[in-house]
Amino acid sequence: MPPTLSTETATSETRRRAARIATEVLAPWVWVLGLPLAVAWKVTGYHLGQTLLWGLIVGVTGSLIPMAVIVRGAKQGKWDSHHVTNRAGRLVPFAACIGSLALGFVILIVGNAPHQMIALAAAELACLLVALAVTFGFKFKISMHAIVAAGATMMLMSVYGPWLALLFLGVAWVCWSRVELKDHTTAEVSVGTLVGLIVGGGAYLALVSAFI
């Protein structure tokens, strides 16, 4: 027997609810806040004070400050939401992210932070610059959710081991969510994932190796 209209509606709503959860729980600002703390915890030898110091420098400048700018702009009607789904409206959010994280990068260098933290901030900056170029140079709304999730997973695997490849389940979930909510196309999340893996993860690995 074919499903009734009410059943189809309930299924559709369940899918959208799961997509909305993934989009918020695995949003870029969440990854960028948690990732440096997780990396700092390992590379500082599980030293709480240094973990908070170096992790929060990257987390605050890479996540909280830009997110405050983005949320404020969304409330003022400058863009559609805190996810800035309108491609043309992404210039100011990109500028806020790049400028703030660049400040954090300088602080890490001046403060003689662990080289892994400097590499992490540099890799995040590289992802932002590539995303900016793709978004406005090619007029292609690349998915920041996909970039950040994939790049963060690669970095965490490098620091903690290959077992964290399990996080790719989260990458797949958040990529699906962006398409399900019609905020991105399959191509946009696919390219975003590749950029995260190659530029984010690749740059981090290359820079860490260069410091050794």
C-alpha cells in the first residue's frame, strides 16, 4: 500500500528536523571553537592552562568574534540568517572571519605558541581565503559547513589517530543537511568537502611537518 499524504508529510518533517539539528550542531563556528581546544589539549601534554590559553586564542578569534559580527548583522537584516545562505552577502562575514583569525594568528606567533596551533590557524586562514576566492571569483556558493567539518576531521585524525575517521559520519550528515534544507547543492558541499580535506587538512599536515 502506498504511503498516505500524512505519512509522507511526517517523514519529510522528520528529515528536515534532522537536517536542522545537523546544520546547527555541526555549524562552522562550533567546529572552529572546539577544534583548537581539542588540538591544544593533546599538543600541550594535556596541560589545562595552556590548552585554554592557546585553544581560546584560536577559538575566540576564529569563531566567537566572527560569529558575533554575523549574528549582529543577521539581526539587523544585513543578510538572511546567521548561516548567510545568500552568496552575495558573504563578503563582510568573510572579511570578519579572516581579519579576526589573522589577529589570532599573529598573537600565536608573538606568543611562541606550539607549532601545531600556529599550523592550525594558518590552515583555517587558507581555507577562508580559498573559500572567498571561489565564492566571489567563480560565483560559486561553496559550503563552509563542508569545508570546516572535513578539514577539522583531518586535523583531529592527524593529532589523535585514524580512529577519528569516524567523524566523517558527522561530515556526511552535515553535508546532507545543507542539501536537504536547500541551502546548498550537492556540488557545493562536494567541492567544500574537497577543499576542507586538501586545503585544510593538507595545509595543516604540511605545516606541522615543516616545523619538525
